[in-house]
Amino acid sequence: MSTEADNADGGVAKTAASRVGRPPSVTVQEIVAAALEIGLEKVTLKQIADQLGVAQATLYRHVNNRDELLRLAAFQLTLQRQLPNAANAHWSDLAVRYAESLYEAFLNEPQLISQLLKGELGPHAEVDILEQFLGAICPQGFSELEGIQLFHSIGMITIGAASGAIGLKASKAMGKPWGESMRRTFAERDESELPQIRRVLPLTINIDPIPWLPSLYALLTGIAAARGEQLPPRTAHMTLLSGRATG
């Protein structure tokens, strides 16, 4: 009898001890994956916590609220959906399509720019995409280091372009379109001032969105030259993108 009691007491003690100490660990990637599996439309943090087998409070160590979680999930989902099939694409086309998906992700979720600037959009938001990008680009003659450098170069151009487009959209929403603000600024200055800008102003003042793909194509052209090759003639995809950017 006492043996059974001792065993019972020992089992309780063992169970209690197992609950003491560090809580179950979970990563942002696991949280996002669980949200995508459940479905973004109706997912709750409680559902995610239950699926991952952790306390809901554990999730708040990684995401501040449901809205932030949805932004991260939408960002990753957008990028994953648009990475092309490497077997049927030139490396420059891979780069352009990744850039387009990144631009779209930031344009659709402007809060991501703010999170990025605050250092809140950590590596969990890009490592899986980077791994997939390297898997597509390295078989085409790039080292892993060169692939990472290309990945980050695309990011710098694209994030800058998205920030500019978001700013234009915000100024228009506030009733202060950038073009009108520029005209007003020039009207307030003496006509002899800023002669070089005045000469090109009619060509640029109504551009919306700001064309950014020519800058990307210049980057890719330089990389191709360093590799001793030329970029192939622009595909229909590239032509369409350029027309959209400059139209």
C-alpha cells in the first residue's frame, strides 16, 4: 500500500517538476506556419497556441498582436507564391520576379516598412525565402555568397521603391498629391532658381508610381557584365513590368 502511495506521490512530483522551468519554445516561423495552416481569415492567437501546444502568453514574446501576425503571414505568403520555377527561368528573370513579389508585399502591407525600420521585422521573415532563392540561383553559376549579395541588393532597390510609392499614395490620400506640391513649391521660388530641375520637371512631375525597374535592370546588367555575359533579350514578362513601371 505504501509502495503504491509512494509511486503515486512520485508521479505527481515528477509531473509537477516537468512543468517547472523554461516554457515550451516556439519560433516566429512556427507561429506563422500554424496561422497559414489554420487560415488567415479567421485565425486567432488562441487557436495557434492550442495547435502548437504552448500558452497564449508565449506567442506574445514573438508577435505583439493578431494584426502583426497577419502582416508577417501575408508577407511570407506573397513571396512564396511568386518565386518562379528555376528550371524554366534565366537568373535575371528569377531576380526580377523576386523583386516584384517583394515590392508587392511591402506595397500591400505598408506597416511592414515601419516594422523593418524599427528592427522588428527580423530574420524569420526572410530566411526561408533566402534559402529558396539560393536554391534557384546557385545552379545557374552563382556561389552562395554571390546569391546572398544579389538577394540583398534586390532588397535595397525594392524596399526603397516601395517606400517611395507608399509615400506618394499617402500624400494623395491626404489631399496633397506630390505633383501639386511640387508645382506649388516651384511657384514659391524665383523663376531663375533650380533651372536644371525645371527643365525636366514636366517629364517627371506626374509619374506615379516612380519607375524602379530600370534601376534593377541596370544592376542586373552590371552583374551580367562582371560574369562575362549579356542578359538575354527582355522577355515578355520583363517588358510588361517595364511598361507598368514607366507608363
